[in-house]
Amino acid sequence: MRAHIANTPHNSAGDATPAAAPGLAASVFALFILSHQYEDMSELDTYDHADSHPALYEQVSGRLALWFKVIAVTTVTLVAFEALAVSTAMPYVVSALKGEQFYALAAGIPMATQLVTTALAGPWCDAKGPKPVLYIGSSTFTAGLIVATFAPDIYWLIVGRAIQGVGAGLLVVPLYVMIGAFIKPSKQPAFFAALSMAWIMPSLVGPSLAGLLVEYIHWRAVFAICPILFIIIAPLAAQRIRQFPDIHAVKALHLGSKLWVSALVSGAVISVLQVLSGIDPAQAGFLVFAVTLGLSAVLFFSSRALLPRGTFMVRRGVPATVVLRILLNGTLTATELYLLLMLKNVHHWGPTKAGLILTISSVMWAVGAWIQGKITDPHRRAALFIVGPILQFLGMVTTLIALIPGCSAWFVFLGWLISGLGLGLAFPAAAVHALALTPSERHGEVSSALSVADTLGAALFVAYGGIIFALTYSLGSGAFAATIIFQCVLAAFGIWVGTRTQPAASAKLR
């Protein structure tokens, strides 16, 4: 059995897998979720690799495929700009709205609500096709940004950000499914490298533009740009998407009660953890620590049905790949959030200058993604899952130097350059690898699992970071050190996880 797709012939479009953009990063949880033909996601530990339908990409003209690539890249570009621009502006936005204690909540709530709808996206795509999911996702995403644009206080900002996350959870999975169905397997790694490259322009101009808008116009302009552009391109994009054939006949969407409860509980726990991250530092203490541990235990049990069986045991193959995505995206997102705040509070950088770390990390992410797209040898691709986490860990450790008295803040810049390259090498390759191990008819499920993993890691680790920061707030700059060190420990664990992404020998032979 093939473990990689880049250099192997395939009989259907479903044999390949898409890679994600970071932190749509990205960069997504499960209020609604699958019960398609299976009781829960945990059945994804075994795979029948026989293809069940002819290659759909043969029914799509090269011109239409090119239009889809333009639409997908444009969508990723706008989402990337929003992510980078808002991340740059957020420390200053919460200050303007007098809601500094809600920094982690305002930054992280889109991830919590994205987790809810990401799980719906998989079964919805499998039942109704990806097109309606994509339409509703883009509309809701735009609506949330509009609410945030006109937010009169920090609470309405959080509401808008939550709505934005609902829409974001419905954007990634349908794109994954359409690429898996309509793009030739041999071209999919390059296709996702193009999506990664779509982060370059936003990374070059997004943080700087956001800084200039905050400093010289108004922070609301940062939120307003993407809705305007989405509204302009929506009619043309919808016209082209309608030209794609249906992947399969429309089926009833069934939601299993077990999964419904699991998704609801998991989403609620993530949300409560996000709220805990906004506690008053003076009230933080042992009780908060105990509640966090208790909620984490609940989340462990409730989220098991949302992910492939064996995920929390780091079972070889897809389960370990899902864990790697959780760790890669989660640690980088949470660390980046507090690096921006550290540059503002400790080194007194303005938003334009602080945004440089987002620029360099995103550019290096795209470089890493481009490199992995050129690697076709299976053994070298397997090495990406070790080299990438090592580089990300080393970069995160490097940023801690900037907290040593007398040391330059530019160590943050250097560290994030290294971490961005590591993420770019491993993150897209993990998506290609995971979906290559699944049959085409279950790409909706595994795409949903990957997106859930991405957002679970980001939402959870941002919440943990906020709680640790609150508990150690009295330490001053030491609070940033404690928060980042915690993420470094998790990133170090990811290096070991990367050694388990290859399936067992028996699975490879099937």
C-alpha cells in the first residue's frame, strides 16, 4: 500500500490528500458531526483502499480546474490576510476597547466556534456535497467580520469573532473535498503548495498594513477589508463553483446522538476554557488550576468520538498524523499570540514593527511548503514529520532569549523564522499523507478530522496559554516565559509523534 502520493500512479482523485493552510490556521468543533454510514470518527483506524467511483477530475475541464485554483487561492489569500492582520492588531484592539483581560478570549474564540462547525462540515459534504457548505461558510465568515467591524465594546467584538469562527469551520473541509475529487492526484501536492504560497502576499503586506491602519486610521478598518472583498468576488466565484458536477447523489444528513453529545460537550468545554483564560489575575489560583484539569479530562473523553480511533494513544498512521497536526498548529498559534503581546508590553514595539514576525514566519511557512511539494521520495517525505517539528521547537526556544534582560527583541524574529520553516515542511505534508491512507468516499470524514484537529490544538493551547499567563501574571515578563515554555514542552512531544506517522508494515502492503 502507498504511504505517499507524490510519485505513485492512482486510479481515482480520492487517493490524494490536501494540505491545509496554517492556522486558517487557519488557521476549527464539533457541535454537529458525522454519522454518515459510521457511528463515529473512531472507525477511521482501518481503511479499505479500494476506490468506489470513477475519477471525477476527468469530468472537469482544464479551464474550470484553473478557475477553481484561482478561487481557492483567492479564498486562502483573503483568510490569510484576515488572520495575519487581526493577529497583529489584536493586542491594540483589546486595549482600545478596554478589554485587555479578554485578550486570549477575543483571539481564541473563533477557534472554539470553528471547532463546532468543522465537525458538521464533513458529514454535510458527504451527504449534500461540498458546494452548499462552501456558500454558507463564506457568508457566515463575512457576517462575523462585519459584526466585529462595528463592535461598540469588547463583548460585541467577541460575538463577531465567534460568528466568524462558525463560518471558518465551513470553509476548509469543502475545499479539501473538492480538491480531492476534481484535481488529479499527481497535481495535488503542487496545488496545495500553491495554497501555501497564497500566504506570501498577505504575509508581506497584511501585518504592516494592519499596523498602519491601527496607528494612522482606525483598528476597525482591519476587520472591514475582507468582508468588502468577499462581497465583490462572491458572484463570480459562485458562478464557477456551480459548474462543477456533483460528487455523488444527495443523501440525507443524519447526526448520531452519541456524536451530537460528544460534539456539544467538547465545544462547551473549549468555550469554558477560553473564558477561564480571561479571568482576573488577582483571582487566579489553585481553584482555576483544578477546574482546568477537570475540564481537560472531560474534553479527553468527549472528543474521542470526533477523531480517529487511537488518536490519543498516538497509534501509527492516521491517528498519529492527526496528533501531529494538533501539536504543530496548536503550539505555533498559542506561542505567536503571546509573542505579539510580549513585543508590545515588554519591548514596547508598535503594531507595524511587531507584525514583522508574522510576515517572516508566513513567508518561511510558504517556503517550507514549496520544498515539501517538490519532494517525491517516500523516505524523504517521511523525514519531513521529524525535521519539521524539530525546527519548530528550536525556533520557539530561540524566542525565549528575547526575555533575558538586555537581549534584543530580534531574537523573536529569528526564532519565528525557524519555526515558520519547520511548520511549512510538516503541516501540508501531514494532510497529504493522512488522506492518502483513506478511501476517496471517506475523504469528507478524514478532512473533517484534520480540520477538527487543527482547531482543537489551536483553541485548546491558546486557552491553556491564557490560563498560565493569568496564573503567573505577577511574575511580569516571567509570565511570558512560563507560557512559552509550556508550548515548547508540547512541541518537543511532537518530535516523537512525528516518528509514528507512518502506518504499520502490514497496512502498507494492503
